Amino acid sequence: MNLPNKLSLLRILLVPVFAAFLLASSVQGHFLWALVLFAVASYTDHLDGKIARQRNMITTFGQFLDPLADKVLVMTALICFASMGLCNIWFVLIIMLREFAVTSLRLVAVESGKVIAANKWGKTKTVSQMIAVMVVLILQSVQELAGTGAAAGAFLLVGNLFVGISCLLTIVSGVVYIRQNYQVISTMK
């Protein structure tokens, strides 16, 4: 296994630790710890792609593992947020639907011998999701460290705005993927 794939695997392995801190409300500074872990995991996404391109280490396995690691990380954060009342459940459900649809399309494509790599819309979607998660975590960290609930409503509104924008970009990228790869769907038996 090459270094970029190991970094993607590390991202997946960080997910349960991230979720444990995020949900551990009894731990002082749990949002800040979750933010640090999420930021580290997100940086591995940038790093694995950069290394793979620079060192010509792009593999078919990596083309599947990298986006899978992104999905696991982001979806874990969003599901936790929804369960904690930090974001709208409909945004999470729409994002999940798109992720399952595109992943299914990729699996069907593999059966026909085609690998569907991430395009610019998919990358934009992933970055927007990661930014949205980090914004929510930053706002919750500030609220937690300040020890006040005075701005809680405003923080929830801003966090939901970022998740909503990410949801919109997720829909757009899903439509683009399906349109660009419609021939894969049309050849299904």
C-alpha cells in the first residue's frame, strides 16, 4: 500500500476518535478536540492527493479509498451534528442520498470496467462540506470555551447556513456526476 492510500486509511481510522470526542459532552473542550481531529483528518485529504499526483502514485484502489474516506469523515460529523441538534436533519439526509447515489454509480461503472474519478464539482462539494463541519465545530468551540449560551441561536443559524450551502453544492455535484456518466446508468441490466 502506497503512502497516499495509507493517509486515506488514516483518515478513516481517525473517524471513531473524532466522533468519540465530538459526542463526549462531559469532556472539557470536546468540541475543540473534535475540531483539531477533524482538521488533521481533512488535511490528510489534501496531502494524499498532492503526494499521489506529484509522485505518480495514483491507483485504482486510491481512487475509491480517498472519496470513501471523505464520505465517512463528513457523514459521521453531520450525523453527529443532527443528533446533537446542531444542523438540520434534512440537509444531512439530502447529502447522504447524493453520496449513496454517486457511490452506487461508481460501483456500477466498475462492473463495466470504468473508474469514475472525482471531478471539480465533487472536489468543491467535499471542500464545502469540510468547511461547513469546521465552521460548526469552531462556533461550538467558541461557545463552549466562553461558557455562555448567549450567542447559541446565532451560532446555530450560521452553522446551518454553511451546511445548507454545502448541501446545495452537494446536489449540484450529484446532478453533474449523473449527467456526465449517464451512459453507465443507461447500460445497466
